[in-house]
Amino acid sequence: MVSSKEGYLPFRDYRTWYRITGSLDSSRLPLVVIHGGPGCTHDYVDSFKHIAAADGRAVIHYDQLGNGNSTRLPEKGADFWTVSLFLEELDALLKHLGIQDRYALLGQSWGGMLSAEHAVLQPEGLKALVIANSPASMHTWVAEANRLRRELPETVQATLLKHEQAGTLMDPEYLAASRVFYDRHVCRVVPWPPEVARTFAIMDEDSTVYRNMNGPTEFHVIGTMKDWKIVDRLDRIKAPTLVISGRYDEATPEVVRPYVDNVPGARWVVFEQSSHMPHVEEKELCLATVADFLDSREK
């Protein structure tokens, strides 16, 4: 049985929840898993903890500020939720755990965007980087999401447009139509596994971060991140990098390709039966792929 330990990082005037699966005393490179959103929780990427069971390395999950088990701040507006805030929180976590001199990052979706922002700063301790299902430009992300949206049944497209024009984005009809997109391009396991459903249920409770930084849905991006890009900075990344995506992913090849083309030596693996969550949709293969990559970076 692999041990796990939960704790809280004091961050600014708040608390950031984290969990360590395995032991930081292991000689294996510790892996920090950064969830997506912005505004999701660790639950839906929970499966990566099984890497600890497989090879003994410590796997650290955390809920970013404003989300899940960390301090919720529903009163905070768009100016509070910034990339720099979450970079500061990540640095604080690494130092709190004492792993800032030697660690690996795996960022999924928004987590990959944040991981890339961290990596372009060339931190000495970052020894391996996994960018999972992540955009390098939000303009490309939106363009591709809307291309995929145009492939939905016409009745679904009409429903989405009707409610977006009316501003009734919480209407059950709009949410049901959005779910058609999600079941194609976010998670193709139906019904959603409990850990995936749990993340979305928590987001339904409190969508502060997602609403402010992204917007109401994956394809209707009107938040503060709508113009974000990192394409022209990716050549600064020094850490060995693995890029992963799914064949049916909302992070289409056009979305993911800048990481492959611009991060020196980046390797790209596409999971043929997956959309946005290969770690759920093809769990064993995805976890083995990540574990093998981390094994190759042990020093």
C-alpha cells in the first residue's frame, strides 16, 4: 500500500491544499501534477498518483488557490486571478516541500500552460516537463474549439447560439448542449468516471476562477486569458519535454503543435482512443508513457 499525506501550504493570507502520494525520501524524481481549468480541481487528474505505486516516486497533487480544498475566494474579481499569482503559488509549494532543486512537472490543459510559463523562466530544479493537452495560444484554442463546434449536430449548434445571444448560459438546455461537445472532445468515457464528475460538480458549486479567467465554456472564452500566448517564448525551455494529446482532443494538433515545434527536443505522443483526458480514457497506457519518460530523466 502506497502511503499518502495531505497538508496545507500557507500562501499569502490563504491556504493551498496538497497531497503527497509516496515518499519525498525516495531517490526518484518527484512529480508535481498541475490541474487544468483555470478553476478545476485535482480530482480529475487523480490517476497520476498510481505512478507512485508503480515505481516509488512521490507524486504531488494540489488544488490551486480558489479551487477544491484550497481557500475559496468567490468575492475576488478578474484582476486577482492572474498567471503570476499561480506561478507564485507553485514556487511556494516547491519550496514548502523542499523539492525546488529537483522536480518534474506535469501540467494538464491550463496546468500545462502554467507549467510552460514556469519552464520558460529556466528554473534550475526543473528536470523534466510534461505538457498534457495544452494550448500555446488561446486564439488558436478558440478557433479550433469553434471548428469542432461546427461539426456538432445542427440542433446542438443552434441551441448553443440561442443561449449565448440571450445570455442564458446557465439554462439547462445550454448546459445539455455543451455536454455534447464535452462528451466528444473532453472525456469520451460515458458516464464520466467519479473523479471527473467530482471536478465538474465542484466547479458548478464555485466557478469563480474559471468564469473570470476562461469564461462560461470551453469554446466561449471571454475571460482574462482570452489573448494569452506563449508561442514566441517556448524556445527558452531547457527542461526535457514530453507533449501528450488525444486524437479527439479539444487540444487539436494545431493547438498542441507549437510546443512540439518550438520547445527544443520535445517529444509528442498522441493517444488514439482519447480526447482531452488520456489519463482517464487510456489510463494504463498514458501512465506508463509518463512513467517511462520520467525514468529516462533520472540522474
